[in-house]
Amino acid sequence: MDPINEAHVSEPGLLVVDVAAADDATALAFQQLLAERWATATAERTTRDAGEPGVRLRCYLDLRQPISPPAPDEALPPVSAAASP
């Protein structure tokens, strides 16, 4: 994959998501799940690396712009700065 452009992660809440999957359908289905939840710049197609198994896909998310709220059973608990590993 190409290097990540600094502009794509210039503020908190902006993400670059690199996906490695067994096939096109799996990678694109995962991307669709992300796009249904957050503002997402989606990829039109996957790429293949010569000699490597599977496919790759890169998309860009903006967690500051939710498209739909998570279902109650999907919500992640807040992360506490005081939490210890």
C-alpha cells in the first residue's frame, strides 16, 4: 500500500483503514459496514500484491460524522484514561 498522506489523519477522528481479506467480496462487504456507520471515502476496487495471497483495500473514515448510531448491543464502552492494561 502507498504511504499514508498526513492530511488524512491531521485531526482526531480521521482514520485510514487498510484491509487485507481473502477475496473482493469480503473486503468490499467490510468497507460497506463502515460506510453505513460513518462518513467514508470508499474504494471502488481492491488491489492484489504479486505473490501475496488475498486482496487489499484502503478507505478513509471520519468518526466525527456518524451516519447512523450504533445499536445498543454494538456500542463500545468509553475508554478511560485511568484504565490499566
